[in-house]
Amino acid sequence: MNFSLIFPMAVMVFLTAVAAVTMVRRRFGSVGSGAVKVGYFKTYVAGEQKLPDSMLQADRHYVNLFEAPVLFYAGCLAALALPVESYFLVVLAWIFVAARIAHTIIHLGSNAIRPRMLTFAASFLIVVIFWAYLAILASRL
């Protein structure tokens, strides 16, 4: 069993925690500045009020960390459960984490579309390669 995959998963959990804290801080800041009425958070329906872009970015990014990264977590757990040893899977896992960190920095920072799209696409491609390689290893058991 390759416990080395635990570490990239842990970094992803911490990255998700950073995104959660950022989201909460931006929400509190938006309410505190009067840009968002606290009632918005009952139903998440904005009605006529214009929501701050920075708050929406943080909200969207946090949700995004429960989409494609779930495939990463599932792949790592599958690799841990199978009797496979693969340095290549560990390298792919760390590349995925690096791409997701870059995606987080871009999405919560400048939010530049092209670099954000490229980092997202890279991370998704990496998780697909991870799963393909894991499937090949599993087929040889």
C-alpha cells in the first residue's frame, strides 16, 4: 500500500480549508460593508441586489473544490485500497495538487479567465491520466 498519496490529499484538504476561510471572510466583509443583505444567505437569491464579484468568486471556487477534486480523492483512495505501488501515481497526484493551488490563486486573485481555464484543464487532464494509469495497474492484478 502506498501511503505517499495521503500527503497530496491532505494538502488538498488544507487548500479547501483556505478557500472556505476566504469565502467566509468575503461574505462577512460584504455584509459588513452593506453590499449584501444578511437575508441573502437564507435562500441565496439576490433579487435586485448586485452581489460583489469577489464574494461570488470565493463562493464559486469553494463549490468547485467539491467537483473535479472528488475524482482525485476517489482515485487516491482506490490506489490506496489496491495492492499497487506506483511512484508515477504519486507524481501525478502532486502535479494535480500544484495545478489546483495555481487555480485557487488565480480564481481568488486576478480571476484571469485564460490562465484559470488552463490550470483547471491541466488539473482535470492529470486526474484523467491518474485514473487511466490506475485502471491499467488494476487490470494487471
